[in-house]
Amino acid sequence: VTNHICQNVAPIPLLWVLPLAVYLLTFILCFDRPGWYNPAYMRWLLPVALAFLLYKSLYPILIGGAVTEVALFLAALFVACLFCHGELAHRKPPSGRLTSFYLSIALGGAVGSLAVALVAPRLSTWQVEFPETVLTCGLLAVSAWLAPGWLRRLSQAVLGVTLALLALGLLQVQFNGLTLLARSFYGSLSVRDDQLLHGLYHGTIRHGAQVRNSRYFGVPTTYYSEKSGVGIVLRQRAVPWRVGIVGLGTGTLAAYGLPGDSFQFYELDPLVKQLAYSEFSFLKLSRATVNVA
């Protein structure tokens, strides 16, 4: 959930603090006293929360403004974490085994973090761990709440098959006009086309675009157009400039480079540099000396 809202909803500094606070709050509530977690109402709330999270993981287009979207995600995360921590607290062993119990919880958190941060980017070109985790939470709920019988076995089978299809890449996130999907440690990148533009996206957020018609390959677009603030500044000069730019995207600002200029881009993600050169022409067509660090 943290990865999704920080990469697909709003790339705001310190936004990750909010889902962490939700996670810790549910942990505190459930282990404070049993009354905070009541399966009677959770049987209704959890399916709604998981359905929302699953839908948004497969169809990440915003359904409202960023504030509304983040609030909905945090509410769904609260319900899911309350279920997990509530069931965990309900299974708390006698005092003689508490050390290994809490050690197992800490180990599970560490393994989960490693799986999301290091393993998943090497196995999938999109955030498959998000729907996998949501479905696993549903599988745990079915196992915890349904009495043994055909209904529980059927539910477990359906969820298990869906998990396997996701793991095998047979179910993927849906993007219109998708031409390329790739992933690095820093998130999932895609190249998508609409009727006019060839764009680079980090999650659902566009980080530059090029006009698809080859006659306009060197024309700066989106928020870097000639009428934008940076466009006005970079066109009002009579001598060569040395320009430093933090963040590469598609390298759109290189379109303003003139002979004698030096444009130095600073980029964190090597995959962005690779795609800027292979999928877009701003860097290659620039009349300035261009370097990407």
C-alpha cells in the first residue's frame, strides 16, 4: 500500500509515514485489549476493504483527488491491518512462549520488507506483490472465519488459483496504450501512447511525453512547453549556459539546448536513463552537450 500511494497516487515526501502510522495504530489497539477487534463487524468491513484494494491494484487510475484517494487507501489499510493484528493477538501464546511469538512477528515484517523491496522488482515488471498480498489477506480471513467444509475449500481454491495466475504473470495491471512495462528498485515504469503523445509513466504519474509525429520530436511538451515558466526562462538568453537539472524523465528540457550549452541531468533511477535514450529523442536531438549522471 505504501509503494502504491507513494508511486501511483501522490509522490509526496514523508507520505509513507501515514500508512506506517495506520499499521502501528492497529497493532497497538489489538494488543492493548481484545475488545478493539470484533470479527462480527469485520466480516462485513474486510471484504469491502480488500475488494477496493484489489481493484485499485489492478486498475490504478485515480477515482478522485489525491487526498480522497489516500484517505480511502488508509481506511482500507486500517481495516486489513486490524483484521491481521486482531487475529494475531487472539492467537497470542502463554507468557512462556511470548519471546518466540514476538520474534516471529518481527521476522515476518523483515521478510515482507525484503520481499517487496528486493525480490519483487526482480520477478515482475509491475507491483504484483500488491494484489498478491490483498488476496493472501483474504485467504487468511477465509481460513480463520469459515467453518471447515465445502465453502471454505472452494474459497481457498479460488483464491489459491488467482494467486498462482498472478505469480505466473497471467493476470496483470491494465493500461491503455501500453507499449513497454519495466521495473527497478524505485518502482514500475511504463511507456504508453495516446492519440497524440508517447509518454513515460512512473506508476500512473506521467514524467514527460513526446509528440508521436516525428516532425515534432524536438518540441517540448506537457509542463515543459515553451509557454511554461522554465520554457520562458530557457529561451530568454543570448550566451551559452551551463544548466543543471534534477530529475531526467524523458529529458524534455534538453530540447531547449543550443550550440555551446551544457545540460547536466541528475537522475536516481538507471532505468529512467535507459528509457529516455531508447524510447524518446529529446536527449539525442539536443543541440547542447548533454550528460546524465
